[in-house]
Amino acid sequence: LNATAGTCEEMMKRAIFARELGVPIVMHDYLTGGFTANTSLAHYCRDNGLLLHIHRAMHAVIDRQKNHGIHFRVLAKALRMSGGDHIHSGTVVGKLEGERDITLGFVDLLRDDFIEKDRSRGIYFTQDWVSLPGVLPVASGGIHV
């Protein structure tokens, strides 16, 4: 059930409704919904045994702009801090295509507890997430993969 809504209150109503229906997974567009809303929803889902699937609608407007964009690596780190169980991470082929090494770099940032610096994969410093839960990257290419 997509819980993304125009207000945090409506989003939470949708998440509660999903739980009442017995839906095991709630989806949220974390960029359009906002980080505060996403964190609130992540806490609710975690406290109530629901998985939170993260959709990244609008990401290309932000992260594919070479001159003024924010790389998805940054958005992925922000998501990991905000909370979620899995996200469409993109692939190295198809509609969500990205550079192979860079894509694998931010996939590791989402998933692994400790990531060594590796500039070839876009990892510019060693990252130790300590006990912060990871986010499972989901490679989705829609109907073309």
C-alpha cells in the first residue's frame, strides 16, 4: 500500500489502514514525501512489524543533473539515516541505468556496515555505519528486464 500523501497525518492514516488490512509492506516516496515524514513512517513501520519499501520518485530531477545535482550516493546515505527496508536502487542496464562501479558503490553504502574508501566506485572516504540498519537495494528494470 502506498502511504505517500500530501501531509504526514494522511501518510500515517494510510500506514495504520495498511496495518489494519494486514498488508505486510508499506511503500513511501521518500523524496516527494520528505525526510521527516519518511523517518516518522520508518519508526511506525518498525514498531508495528511492517516492512517499508522506499520508492525514489523524482530522483532523476535531482541526481542526474551534472551541473547542479545531488548524486544518488548522497540521497542513499540520507535514506539510510532516515529509515527504510528496501529501495529501487537502479541497475547497470535498462531504464534505471547507471555506471556499473558507481552503482555498486552506492549499493554497498546502502547495504554494508563498513565500506572502504574506493574512488573508482564513488566512495570518497571510509564509512563505518556501526549499528545503523542497512537498506536492501532492489534492482528493478520493470518489464524490460
